Amino acid sequence: MQYRKIGKETVSSVGLGCMGFSHAYGAPTQKEEAERTIRAAYDMGYTFFDTAECYTGVLANGAVSYNEELVGNALRDVRDKVFIATKFGVTHNADKTLSLDSSPERIRRSIEGSLKRLGVERIDLYYQHRIDPTVSPETVATVMADLIKEGKIKYWGISEADEEYLRRAYAVCPVAAVQNRFSMMARHHEKLFPVLEELGIAFVAFSPMANGFLTGRYDARARFDDKEDYRGVMSQFTAEGMKKSAELIELLNRLAAEKNATPAQISLAWMLCKKPYIIPIPGSRKLDRLKENAKAAEFILTAAEIIEIDNRLNTMDFLVFGGSPVKK
Ligand SMILES: NC(=O)c1ccc[n+]([C@@H]2O[C@H](COP(=O)([O-])OP(=O)(O)OC[C@H]3O[C@@H](n4cnc5c(N)ncnc54)[C@H](OP(=O)(O)O)[C@@H]3O)[C@@H](O)[C@H]2O)c1
């Protein structure tokens, strides 16, 4: 494993997105198995773990799977050696829409719940999960500054941040990381890179393999029938989406063959080699895939190769899921 920086802390250059153990990818994983797998990720070298207050799901026995609890339990004995990020401000509705609330009162309630579920005294990185248009960045940043002073969080970050919001928030309380959607199929946040470089902010890439699509392991026969599986409504997995992405999958397969890697590894290596402050957090519930993804940092794509790939990507026209809509 290689390492990167968030604030003054060193974290594994590939983090583990833990959401899928509880939420959005079909039935949640049984508690013991999920905790064993997350702990095994630490043994493989992962030290950066991503969860959120709203990552919950219902197990077959009707019990709720709280993702923060799984992460906290799994990493209890190595707490001082890992960097745990969680998020506030979003609730998932049954119709797959999101409700947003970043009011100071709500943040205060959320942090107490997250600390308890994680079983920690301080959260390493606390993200605003989505910008709440009814609350100013200055208001949110002021609460974050207070939480840092109180020792409840070490750093804060913003997910799906844009430049204006980020700059206004940063002016009140420095932001350590932005966590935005980023993959070969979703590059719209590249325009933020100069701002991140100016302010010294890490870029944590969520859904770095376009929800698994860039692993090249799905074809038109893929079915996501479970109502808990959000891939059933993601455009990249539709027949049309697959047709439009065929050229990209072909490119990934060619690069993978050239580098003796897998398409998943190439899709992660592309962003790791692009900028030294990008940290992908691929999600997987399978040990062999955790190993495969962790090894992505070993594959080098040169600056010239990245430019060539980007030039090819610029000519392609994909269908890709852009995130759940906010409830009106
Ligand atoms: N801030 C936000 O709003 C936000 C939104 C979405 C996600 N996130 C975070 O980002 C993390 C990652 O995003 P994501 O899970 O949506 O997308 P992702 O990492 O692009 O893809 C995850 C999917 O890929 C599959 N997969 C992983 N590695 C694979 C491999 N080597 N070969 C084949 N399939 C593989 C996983 O299936 P298996 O589990 O079956 O391996 C899972 O279905 C989440 O866990 C969460 O922590 C944040």
C-alpha cells in the first residue's frame, strides 16, 4: 500500500468505501461478515475508511444495519492506526430521493449519534454530505470550527462541493478534504483542481469506478432486481448506457492487458497518477476485490498516457448516474 495526506495525517492512497455493506448495493451484508471484511481490509494495508450517518439498510431479519457501527466495531482494536471519515446532513427516503439538513441543531444531533455508533471520542474527518441550500457555508463552517475546538472532530470536509461554497466555507474554517463523484466517466469536478492545489485540500473520489461499471465485469445480462440496489436505476447499467460505454471498456481492457492489470486497477491508477492529492475510495464487500483495488497504486500511468486517455475520454459520450435527486 502507498500513502497520501489529508491535513497532516497519512492515509492509505486507496481508501475503503464502506457504504455497500449496508446501503445501495442490494441486501446489506450480515454484521459479522461485514465486520470481518472491514477488519481484513486493515490487514491488507487500508487505513482510510469511509462511512456516513445515512448509510443504513434493513437486514433479512428486519434489523437495521448501521454502517457506522460496522466500521467502529471492525476497527476498534486498531483505532489509533486508522483514519475514519463519516458524514452528516443527508437522509435517504424510500423513493430513493435525498432530504438535506445542515442546520446547526441537526449537526449537533448527528455528531453525537455518529460518535456513539462509531464508538470513538473524536471523528477524524467529518463531511457535510451535501450542500444544504437553506444554510450558508459560513454557518456550517462555524459549527465545524466549534466541533474541532471541542475535540469532537479532527478535520472537516465537504461532499459534492463547488468552488464558491468551498471558498466561503474555507475562509471561516479550513477544509481538509473534498469528497466528490469522480471517475473516468465523471470528470466534471476536474475544474476544482486548481482551487484544491491553491488551498492544499485533498480530493477524495467517491464512486471511482462509476459504481463498479469500470471494472468491465458487467454486460447487458446484468440484473439488479433488489429494490435496495440503486444500480437498477443507474444509466450506465442500461442497455443504452452499455452501448455508449463500449469504447471506454475496450480502452480499459487494452490498457489492462498492456500493464498486466485489471480494468478496475487501471481506472483507479488513472486517478492516482493524475494528481498526488486524489484518494479514491472504491467500495467492495469481497476480499479478493479489496486486494485487487489496493494494488491499483502499484500501476504507473505516465503523464503522457494520462493525457492520451483524457483525450480519448473527451471524445466519448457516456450515460452515467449523477446521484440521487433531492426531494422537492
Ligand atoms: N459522498 C457521497 O455522496 C458518496 C456517494 C456514493 C458513494 N460514496 C462513498 O464512495 C464509496 C465508493 O463508491 P461506490 O461504492 O458507490 O462505487 P464504486 O466504488 O465505484 O463501485 C462499487 C461497486 O463496484 C464493485 N466492485 C468493487 N471493486 C470491484 C472489482 N475489483 N471488480 C469488480 N467489481 C468491483 C462493488 O461490488 P462488490 O461489493 O460486490 O465487490 C460495488 O458494486 C462508497 O462506499 C461510499 O463510502 C460517497
